[in-house]
Amino acid sequence: MNQYGYVKIHAPQLLTAARILYLDCDLIVRHSLWPLVHFDLQGQPVGMAHEINDPAFNSEVLLIDRARWQAAELTEQCIDFFSHHEDEIDNGDQTILNRVCEEQLQPLPATFNNQVGMEKEAFYRGWPAFEHFLVADAVIDHYTTDDKPWQLLSVGRGRAQWWKYHDWAPLALNCSRSP
């Protein structure tokens, strides 16, 4: 976890939008994000999807209701938690957000944070099958482990998909240029 991950905690103070959607850099958006942007947070200031095989929430796709976040002073609470519990933080901002927002978050459906590419980690850790957690046609596929699809020896699910989008992107940019 690098320090950039903590910027999402400060986003409601830095941006003026009513809703803030934070997307990490290791994901692919496969369908329109409008259903996520307009997702009903049921009065909560933040939405996150559950981690696969863990009761915690994954903070790499984060939907924030700015007014409710600010009213609850969540940025200040996150900073305070970091200041007083640094030794308890084992997963960066995700630990902080799970602890501070545990009573103030709305779970997002897995389609908005479909966590793929865990095959190698699951094998080495002896995790039970997690196939039933995956969404076949998700809005967002998120590559959550160190086995990223762009690495030479990656064995995780979604590798072909990532390369498809990687190879397509320069073509799309070239098509938009005027002659």
C-alpha cells in the first residue's frame, strides 16, 4: 500500500461534487458506471463492496456521499484513527475505513467490485472455493492481489481481458486523432 491510497479519505474536502466515486488503478470498467453513481446508499455516507473470503470491505471502489461524509466528520475520524491506532493498521486505508465507517456504510453489490485474479493466492493459502462470489458480467473487474494480469508470469483470471483492453486502448486513441 502506498501513500496515494489515503487520498480517498481526503477527497470529500478536496472535491465539490455531491457524489464522489473513487476507482483504484488496477481495475477494468466493463459497463456504464451510472448505476453505481446513482446507487442508493440508504442514507449512509459511504458504499463499499465486501472482500471475497473476508468480512471486511474493499476500499478500492468507493462511493461517497460528500454531504453525509462531511456531516459525520469521517475525514477527521479517519485521521484520528490513524494517529491513535497506527499499530493496528494492516491494510492501509482499507483498515481505517472499515473501522471508522463500520456503522456508516452501505454494502455495494459485487458487480461493482468483482474481485478477480486470486487463484494463486487462494491455492497457496488453502482458501475454500470462492467461484460463487464472482460475477460473470460485472460492471467492474478489480484485480485485487499481487498477481496482476500485466505481469509476465500472472496466472490469475482476467489476464486475457486485461490484455484485450490494453491492446484496444491505443487503437481508440489513434482513431480519435484528426488526419
